[in-house]
Amino acid sequence: MSSFYNLPSILIIHLKRFKSNWYMKNNFEKDETKISIEEDIDLSKFVHSNYTGKTRYKLYAISNHKGTLEAGHYTR
């Protein structure tokens, strides 16, 4: 497994929520997989053993997409 040698003070994670069917050109669909996220994220198991900085992050915001690819909106 790869390790991070350094972590940022602010961590932004973007999850890809749309997928394409590779066999059909320009055919995208929304990924409806449910995701559960804790309020705190601990990355200590992903950093190099010599790292001594911050490894815990508090969840600040989530943006949800409601609708389809053609029509929809984002909510918080």
C-alpha cells in the first residue's frame, strides 16, 4: 500500500458520481451507490511512519446532486 509523506492542512475529497458505458459513445449515467461518511476522518493508517503532523480531519460540508444528468441541482 502507498503512503503519504505529508498531508495538507485542509483536505478536499471529490467523489466521482457519474459513470460512462465505455462501449457506447457519450453514454453517461448517475452512480446511485450510497456512501456513508463519518464526521471525522482519520488518515493515520495511510501516512508514512515518519510523519508527525495532523492526520484527523473534521467533515465540514457535503454537496448532494439531486436529479439526472440532463436536469438536476446540488444541495448541501
